[in-house]
Amino acid sequence: MEAGKGSLDLEKEVLNEGLCTSCGACVGICPYIKVVKDRVALIEPCGLDEGQCYDFCPRTATDIAALDRMVFGKERSDSSLGSYISIEMAQARDSEIRSRAQYGGVVSALMAYAIDSGNIGAAVLTRPFDGGFMPTSVVAQGGSQVLGCARSNYIASPTLAGLNRAMKEGENALGVVGIPCQVLALRKMQASKYETGAKRVKLIIGLFCTWALSYRGFYEFLKAKVEPSLSRRLDIPPPPANILVVDTEAGTIELPLDQIRGFIKPTCAICFDMTAEFADVSVGMVEGVEDWNTLITRTEEGKRMVQRAKEEGIIETRPLEEARLSHLKEASLQKKKRAIEEIVRRTKDERNLLYLRLSDREREKFT
């Protein structure tokens, strides 16, 4: 959130350094920034010294405490998971949603309910496949369209480019589903002095994420093993499986995760957030419990939506066991520590945390 920087600074500090998350926040707001698959590039300088592209990027200066105050009205008391109201297990009550979605189907159920109940008019989502492995951003305007975007995607995609299009087209009361870097970029858009329409986003559902894959290398790797047009679903089962499962029309292929890790985007190593800490609600799987999600309710808007969905039989919830909660907190905390270690390894300066702006008190918790 530093003033006075624009597209050339974005190119120098983020794009050229391999730190781009491919979130899409800068795509569609400037004619000089383009995306092909998951690769974002500055075509030529725009001539502006200061711009939205730099301001919105999740890998430019980000004051975590300031965003906490904007989103939650206070700074976080839990350094591992961020601010939250409740954490529980949840699943969609509709068996069709659960069968088409990943694990418990809570994300699809909540967003479909938000649209069909009139709480939002449309939702910006990521459809996992577009006839190959590359996901694409779509604007869903009904529950059936939401289900068309169900299931997990492990490839980085410019989802927020779809949000920028929707805002330009005048869509009101939007919902967005995104991974942590996308959620962070969206909150920076809402906090920015630039008016983009981002404040019209009324519901943000965040997805747990430990890393995302670069498209090109992963595509070439998988193409040698399966015809892209036949792929239907990617899944990484919980430990100790340590595999990537590719469901195709011709059957199922299991690949060791060690063969996949080389395609993880470099920027994921410096990501400070595993559970989409700035979302209204965050959703992930429950390790060892099939067909259920972990549901973190963070904001009052998220709380109202979850409560209404419970009351109307859209989702059901159960307490999350203390041991599983402790495991989640530890996993999130370790990701933060690894991110800071990697940042310091790159900068060779414990005071230079690249995009992260943390107080000394906060930094001490992760070292």
C-alpha cells in the first residue's frame, strides 16, 4: 500500500522476479497488461508513475494490520489463522452438490444459496477445465452455473480478471470464490483509493491453499500421460497419500506428488496465508474425515450467511475436534514461518520482508 508506484515498478518488483501469483487483479484495468493462460506481462509502459496495477497486487507492499482493521474492525488475536468468529466442520445437505463438488460441497452450496436467495446477483468463480487443464474465470448468475465450477483446481488462474470484467459491466452485489492471494488482492482493491467497484463484492469465500501450479510445465507433464480433453477432475487426497489423482474418461491416474512439486509457482514459497484469512468465510477439507469441510466463519456478513444457510437446510455443521483444530493452526503457522524464512533467504535482510509489512511484535511470532 505504498503510493507513487506503477506498472514499471510492478514489472521490476513482481513480474520479473517470478513473484506474480497470476491472481488477475491487474488484468482488465489496464490495456497494457495482458494474461495468456497463467502468465501476466506488461506489454509496454502505460506512462503513469502511479497505478492501480501496483496498488492491487498481492505481492506489493501489504500492511496486514491495516487490512485486519479494515475487514474485521480490529487486529488479529490469533497469529496462526487470523481473525475468526467460529471454526467448525460442515457439509452441503444436498447429496448432488456433494457428489459434484470436492469433499463436503460447502463452497458450492453457500455460493449457490447466496445467488438463489437474492443476497448477491452473481458470483465470480473459477471453472476447473476449459477443454484442457487450464481453468478459466466465469461469472455465474444461478445455482446451476455455480455447480458447473465445482471441484478443486490446482493450477494458478487469473480469476480476478473476471471480477474486473463483471465490475465494468455494472454487476451489483457480487460474490467471489478465491484462493488466499486472490482474496488478499481483492481486499487491497477494496482498501485502495482507486474506485473500481470492488466494494460491490458482498461475499468472499476463501479456499485453503498451500500452493498452486504453473500451467505450462504442468500441462506438458500431464499431456504426456493423459489426453487433456479427457480430464475431468484433479484431487490431492489428504496425507499420507502423497499423490495427485487425475480422473479421466478413460480411468484414474495416480502420480506421486514429488513429480509435481517442481511445477509449483515460485511465489507460493513466500505466501504467508494458507486459509484465506481476509475472506468472509474460509473453507478447506478435514483431514481424515471424508465428505466434510472445515468452515471458518470470519466476518459478520459471513456469519449471517452461514446461519441462514443452516436454518434453511443448505448446510449442516458439527464441532471440529480440538486435535484437528490444533493441527490446522500448526500447519498454518508453519507455512508462515517457512514463508518468512524464504523471504529472508532471498533478501538477505531480516528487516526486508518484500511485500509483507509486519510489526516487530508480529514478526517475532514467526521466527
